[in-house]
Amino acid sequence: MLALTPVPLQTAGERALFAELARWDTGGSVRAAVVASLPLADGPLNRRLSDAVLFVPEGLAVVRIVEVVRQSGVVTVLPEGAWSIAAEGGPSQVLQLAGGGSTPLDGLMRAGMDVAVRLRQAGMEPGRIARLTVLVGNVTGLVPEDGDLGEGDLVARLEPRSLLLAIARASRYAAVDNPRLWATADVRAALEALSLPGRGPSVEELNGEGFPYSPYVLRRPGLLTPANMAANAESAREAAAVPAAAPEVAVREQPAPEQIAQAVAASVASARSAGSPGEAPAAPAGDVTVTDAAPAAAPAPLHSPAPEPVSPAPVTHPRQDTVHIDGPPAPPTNDSGGIGGLFANAEPLYASSPPPAAAGTSVFSAPPAPRPMPPIRRPSVPDEDRDDEGGGGRRTVLLAAVALLLAVAIGVVAWSLLRGTPDGSGTGGAGTGATETTPAGPEVGAVQEVAGVAYRLEAVQVDDTCVGHSYGDTADFFATTNCTGVSRALYSAELDGGPVVVSVSRVQMADPATARQLQALTDRNGSGNISDLLREGVRYTGSPDELSDAEYASALNGSTVTIVESAWVAADSAGVDADIDLVATNGLALETPDLPAD
């Protein structure tokens, strides 16, 4: 599952869902799909209609993430009318959704229509679009249990089994009457048409999620018709096996021999007079032209599914269908190697030269040559001020002594200021590369509530480098591919099993590609990690010396990777690992100080 969050998530429900999807990892080991955060709002109050778009090889679905607030129990969902919720053994009451309303189906229907219109305006045929609602909150069950309301409306809880079942049913709904799978270029073009901010997913990532590779957009109306023909090839062959009945030709009266001779003579005479024996002019009025029988009807196409012919799509250069999300298209070249035809001017699988610079790359001009320093001019000393008896030498010695005393005083002051820190930074042990100014963001002592748990900020630190703030293979990674900034925080919280500590690190990389590499590295067991503040000696009242048996969670947002580790403060705590695991997931929503400006 590839989760795309190009802009910061705005609601707790969004953060909870994408944190869950990020735990599934990429690829098809859990579920091959792409979920992109693309909020759609409507009206003066900006009421949310949908929050994301789900792509699977069989089709797509619009997703609404609904937060259930101040209520708990089993939710009863209906295709029409208000939804309800009932606690165990309690009465049923109308479900209250965050943002208003008691059912999201009307908004999802409008969101699906909007997506279909925008894709068709871009020249793509979306097919059937499913509508998925994900309930976030204290929802203990669903009625019906599978959440299938029919006609493409699906409901799921924020729980892996329920989500997987809903995605599978969305795939089945979208696959009906869909003659062609979504290819890699189709998904990239659709995300571009839906205005996905930033860079889109790479071809390799989409191919790893089960989308067949294609350098061209295949979901064009003119290209889907041949696919429909192929799907109905059997019926087409049966229709072609029956010979078409020849059209009835009216019996024409044959002209007399005298009339034929007159017509031939007139034609020959006209051709000679025009000087063009190869061109036969039109017969004069009243003459009879020699013709064959009525022309035979054109043969019907072999795979025609309908009697009405389909108007062909306009013939264009193949590269006009190529998706260029990451930059401007290169000029077309003929690299077919003499094959021509369908593969003429196709994109090479392996580029022989590096790709051109992105459109937004700036080229700086050469710096101006340094200006020459003007010559030092010694001030002239009047003759009457000169000391002819050696006074100039005594004055020089006196000035040198004063300069020496000033240098010693400055050295003593500098040594007294710097002796408090072994690294000479003078910032209280913030470490190499730490920012000297107080970073903007939450302050120590601030409390943030996530999923009903209050987290207190105990310590923060912002650095403009990751070198020296990581360990293991991750440290080796940063030695060659350094980050542009890292913001770290320590939080404390109280659970039923005892106090917990949460380490949150947000790492800003130079681009989304290196951010994905970092996340893939840290997600692997035994690969090291960003050093939490406890590892670097930071303490707070009641803190442990280190994270013991910590749980891990990570999320990717553009070029920023968020890494969370959580653990019980007491190694012998009676709490269960599942609680700490949930704390790590919820910790993805905790705030850290702002990262250094690029």
C-alpha cells in the first residue's frame, strides 16, 4: 500500500488513517493500492465531501474519513437516511459526525461525480467509481458487519481486516464492465488531473503496487473501445462467421449497341481535343456512360460490436499520450531502431543520459570578480612632531604592551564563556549543528491530546544536520546523503499500565526520493535510526535512561519523514505491548518544533 500525503494532514481522522496505512508498508505484501490525500470541500463553510482517492489496478474510489466524536458503540449504516449508534445494552441514537451530519453518502456521491468530470475533461475514462467511508473513533462494530451498502457504497472501521475487506469490495465494484486495468501512466495522469501537489509516484513504485507498466495513457475513450472489442471477441467471431447478405441490386436496362458506339466515339474525340488521353472527361448530357454493376458493399469490420461504426480517435504522435508529472517532456526522437509502427518514438526503458533539470531549478550567475583592495596609505607625520631623540621607539614599545594586554583580556573572557560546554558551542550541550535561536513551535510543558490521551512535551531540540544524530546503517546513510534539518521531541503520558515516554523525530530531506529511501531504511529491523534525545543524554523529571523494548511507527509527507518510538518508563511495567504500539501510531500526530528554513 502506497500512501501519498503531499500536504500536511489537517484532521485527527486523516492522521490516524494514513498512520495505519503507513504501517502496511509498500508493495503488495498486504494490499496493492495507492491512497492519495486529496481533500475536496464545498460551500462557504468548506464542508468536506471527500478526503482521499484510492487507486487499485481494477479502478478507483473516493474516500471519506469520518470522525465519531463523543459517542461510542456499534454503528448501523444505511444506504438512505441517518446512521445511528448504540452502546452495548444502551438505546440507539443518531450518529453525530465531526463537521456535522449523520451520513456522508450524499457528499461522497458528489465527490465521485466531481472526480469523474475532472478525469473526463483530461481525456480519461474513469469507469465505475466506488465510495468508501472510514469510521475513526470508538466504534466497536458495524451493522451490516461487512459494511457493504450496495451500488458501490462501502463502510469500514479503522481496523486492518475491515479496511482490507472494503478495499477488496471497492475493487470488485470498479472492475465491472472495465475492459482494461489501470496502468502506471494512467494513475500518474489521473493524479495530475486531480491536482496532486508536489511530485507524483514513480513508475517503479506504481509497478510495485500491481499496476501494469505502460509509458502511455491507455484509458482514452478511443483506446477502451478496442479493449471492449477484445473482451467480446467470441461474439464478434460468431458474427463474422455468418456471411453478410449481399445488398439487392436493381436490374438495370442494358443500352443498345448503337448507343454504346456513340458514347465511345464521343469519349475518344473529347480526349484527343483536350490533349490528355489518360483523362476521360464527363460524358455530354444525354449520352450513356458505360458502367459495371452496382459496387459491392464494403466488408464489415471483424470485431465490430455494434452496427454503428465508431469514429476513430484523432491520430497523434505517441509522445502526446506520455505522462510527464516530474518535469517537461523531452523533444521527440526517432529511436525505434527501424522497427517503426506502434513502437516508433517510444520512450527507452533505460535512459542513456541523465534526465534534464526540473522546471523549477534555478541557475545562478557567476559571482563578480572581487574588487582590488586599495593600497594602504600611511599618514604623513609633520616634521615638528617627529622625536629625534628616540621618543618614537618608546611610543612603539608602549603601544605594543597595550595591545598585548588587550589580547590577553579578550582570551580570558572567551575562555570563561566557552568552558561550560566541551564542544565549545555555548548552547548548553545542544550538539553540533544545533540552531542558536529558539525554534518556533510547541514549548516545553505544552500538552497535546491525541485519541483521548494527554501528552506533555518534556524536551525539544532542532538541528540542521543529521550527522552525529543517528546510529547504525542510518548513520552511514546520512554520511553520504545528509538531511537539511531534524526536529526532535520527548513526550510523556500516563496510561493504565503506567507512565510512557514517546520520542518524535521529523527529518527533512532534500527531496521526496531521498525521504522514501530514509523511511525504507529505518523501517527495516536492525538498520539503526535517528538518535532519540534520551540516547544523547537529555533527561526530564521521571524519565528513563533509555527507550526499552520500544515500539516503532513512521510516516512520509513529501520530503519529511516522521519517526516515532514509544516505551514504558519502567522496564517491568504491567502494561501490554499493544498499548505502546498504539501510542507509537498516535505519536505521528504529535507536534515538534519547526524545522530549519532551507
